[in-house]
Amino acid sequence: MKIVAIHDQTIAIASPMRNAYINFSQMTASVVALVTDVIRDGAPVVGFGFNSNGRYAASGILRERVIPRLRAAEPAALLTDDHGNFDPFKAWNLMMA
């Protein structure tokens, strides 16, 4: 399995809630789509992820650091074993290097 594309987008998760510390009306999140070279039922297998609620989108860090590190990785460096599945711990270590 290889990564063929990585897309990220900022989405609004605004809410009229607020408390003494946080105004949720401007909250955003990052959504990431990781497109693989695996085809199932005629379409590529795509994995999706997002950052947790209550934070702001991390677009700059994703585009300037995290995504380039994943794209530069040798495909085998991200896999668990001979089955060809992605290993999230290996991916994390590469992204945080």
C-alpha cells in the first residue's frame, strides 16, 4: 500500500456556546484525506482523520511539516508487516521526527 495523495481542509465547527474562557463561535478543525493506491470496488481506498473538537485547524503545521514528511517516507517505512497495512505508530514517529 502506498500513499498517492494527501488532502487537507479546514472546516467550521462553530457553536453558539461560550464560557468564561472560550468562545466557540470561531472554532475550526482540520480534516485530512489520505488516498492510497489500493482500489476496492473501482475506487481508491481513502482514510480520513480530523483533529479533536475544541481546537483550531492545524493547516500550517500539516502543510509545511506533517504532510511533506509522510509524502517523503519510503512506503515500506509506514507498513506494519507483510500484509501491507499502515502502522499508525510508524506514521506518528515519521510525522513527529
